Amino acid sequence: MGKPRYLSKDVSLSLDTQKCIGCGTCTQVCPHEVFAVDSGKATVIDHDACMECGACALNCPAEAIFVDAGVGCASAIIIAALLRREPSCGCCCGDKKSD
Ligand code: SF4
Ligand code: SF4
């Protein structure tokens, strides 16, 4: 099975290559291999694979990436893992504690 695809025309991801310093962090944190670094600059190689989790923009030291990250469960889980926190997306499921 191939990589999951999302609604391409709705993906808000954009990259400002002028700001990029080529550190490669986006290639490490992106769970869908959206980026590659070539000749010292990041490029978007698979725009449609982006699920707008926001991890790349959150971790880019040059603020070269913009993405309108969702507030859904997947986004919350990924961000929580990166920040080593409990996930909280504000939906009905994740914030409930079982007795
Ligand atoms: S994390 Fe930011 S600065 Fe680093 S390679 Fe990716 S876009 Fe460029
Ligand atoms: S928002 Fe998430 S899935 Fe999209 S490019 Fe950034 S890290 Fe990858």
C-alpha cells in the first residue's frame, strides 16, 4: 500500500526557500517524507502527502515553513510526542480519563 493521500487543493503547506538554512530538521520530523534537502535548501517533494500536522513548521529554526496546522487528534498526538507531553486536541476522546 502506498502513502496516504490528502485533499491536495486544501493543503496549506508552503516553504520559503529564501529563509531555509538547509538544516534538514523538516526531513526528520515529517512523518510523510514531504521534504528533501538538496544543495543546502529544503524542497517540497510530495506536497499532497502533507496532513498538516504542523511538526515541520514548529521545528524549523528559520521559520521557513508555513502550514495551517489542524487541531485534530492526529495533530495533537504528533505535537505531544515531539514535545513529550500528553496529547490534548480538545475533542471528546483524548481528554477523558477513565476511572
Ligand atoms: S527545517 Fe527549515 S531551515 Fe531546516 S531544512 Fe527544513 S525548511 Fe530549511
Ligand atoms: S505539516 Fe506534518 S505532514 Fe505536512 S509537511 Fe509538515 S511535518 Fe510533514
